[in-house]
Amino acid sequence: MSEEVTAEILTTHILELAQGGKRLDGRAVDEYRPVTIQFGYVASADGSALVRLGNTTVLSGIKLEPGKPFPDTPNAGVLTTNAELIPLSSPTFEPGPPHPRAIEVSRVVDRAIRAAEAVDLTGLCVTPGEKCWTCFVDIHVLDHSGNLIDASMLAAVSALSRATLPGKRFEIGEDAPLNIRHLPIETTFCRLGETIVVDPTFEEETAAQGRVTIATDEIGNVVAMQKGLVGAFAPEEVKQLVDRAFRHGDRLREQIRRGGGP
């Protein structure tokens, strides 16, 4: 049996299950896979976290180095986010230029961090117009089993929440915790027929007709939203998804605060 036929049979099965409110792995439509967060995974980083979302595994590392502020923001530090989808993480990823999925992940995560003002960039200014801290947020996907955006966001925010400014290493004062104002969390939903499920697996993403990611913070704001694939979502559906996103976001934020265990 060809791979195309096998994929079509699997897609049909996933859609039929969703129609009855069921999923291939037995979860409810609004249930995440188990989440674990391991802080300090990379000793050489200024902050790091390994996140496992089901079988999806993402590592994020933070590096803070002296740099020069941008001319239009002379009193603020610099934040840059980059995602790497290494070939060993999925048969769909190949060596070469950045994969379009990597570009999407880095942009969506970066947008939510900036929109939520998660990092106090003004606090990263050392000398206005001359010297500041540059914060590099690196994301490495180690195992792609679906829902890269949520796993990447959770890894990045977890790493930032435990990051340290290495003042002594660069002779810029004392070491100090990175000032994190908010903990934005992204929650991704996929449309499977008339059913909308949270935290889609790789197989569900393949079968999905639409995808939407909603980023929330702990003070009741929707800070960013990203639409993917071709399917549409009605306004009333979006309102319901926002409520669901806040519930999941609050739970995951609490998991970060208490140390990352399930």
C-alpha cells in the first residue's frame, strides 16, 4: 500500500473520530498531552529549559551579551529569537536553508514575547545609545510529534524566566536575574471537520483544515494570534477558543512557577 493511500486512510479515521469527540491517542478534544519542563538543561547557557509535550521535545537556550542598541530604541536592549528544526527531529526536515516551519515558529514565538512585553528591554540598557544587553533566544526542536509552536513558546518562556544577566563575566556590574514582566503562553487549536482540538499531534496537523494559535498573558490580555492553513473559524468559535486558551495558559504558567513538573 502506498504512503499516499495510507495517509488518506489515517486522515479519514482521524476525522471520523473527531466527529464523535474522540482522538487517536484517547485524549479529550480540550486536553493537552503531558507536559514536563526541565530547567537549567544547558549549563553553558545563561538560561535554558527542555520541554516535553507528549513526544514533542524542544530545547531553548538564552545567551546574554553586550551589544549596541538600535538607533530608534537607544534606551532599550535587543531581543532576537531563532528556531532550528534539525533533520533528526523529523523525517520531514532536511539539511539546508531554514525550513519555512522554522521561520514561522521563530516569528510567532518572537511576536508573542514582544507583544506581551515579557522581557523588560529598557532594563537591558547599559548606556543609552551606546551599550545594551542583547538577549538571544535560541529554540532547537529535538523531536517533532506535533504542535511545535506551543512547545517552543513554553521552552522559550521557561528559559527566560530562569535566565541570569552575566554582569561579572563581561565586567558590567554583578550577576542578576533577568527581569521578566509577564509569562505569555501560546495555545494552538486545529480544526478537524466540525471539531476543534487543542495541542494537535503530527498526524492531526496533517489532517487539519485550519489552525489558530492564541497567545495570552496572566493579566487577561490576548497578546497575539496566528492563523494557519486554509480553514476558517467563525467569530463565535474564536471567542470560545480564547476562553480555552486562557484556561490552558493559566495552568501552564503555574507549572513554570512551581518548577516544571507535571
